[in-house]
Amino acid sequence: MVSPRSTTKYKPRQPDLFGYRKPRAPQRYLAHMIDVGDHGCIYEPGNTCVALFSCARCGWESGWIERQNKTHVLRGVACAKCNDQPQGSLAG
Ligand SMILES: [Zn+2]
């Protein structure tokens, strides 16, 4: 009699393809550019200008933010106040 002695103790890893959703921050309230310029500073690689954004809804002001180019500037940034929701981060 040979007793089966299993040494396979590992559990098969289940890929969690479901259940993970790419978080997508809903940028409902945008702060729009109120000023843009070149301060003559050294920017982060890939950035060419700085811009100041203000939210028409709450008056929030972004401060000077480096942007890649004017197109990115015109796109605006999400207002930190109006989009202040617990579940979402405003990264980007
Ligand atoms: Zn706002």
C-alpha cells in the first residue's frame, strides 16, 4: 500500500481580472486658465510653460502649475475644491 503523499500545497492563483477597475477621476469641475507664461524657470522634463488656473465656480486658485504645452493649459485642471470627494484622488 502506497499512501499518496501530496506535496502540492500551493493554491492556484486566481487572476483577478474582474473586480479591478481602472480608477478614473471624474473631472466635473474644471478650473480654467487665467494666466499663462514662461517664468524663465527650469521646468520639469517635458514641461514648457506654467499656467495659473482659477475655478469660476468657487474661486479656487491653483497656483502656478507646470504644463507640457499650451494645449494642456487650455484643457484646464480639475478644481481641487469642487472635486473634493473622498473616494477619488486628483492625481494628474
Ligand atoms: Zn471650484
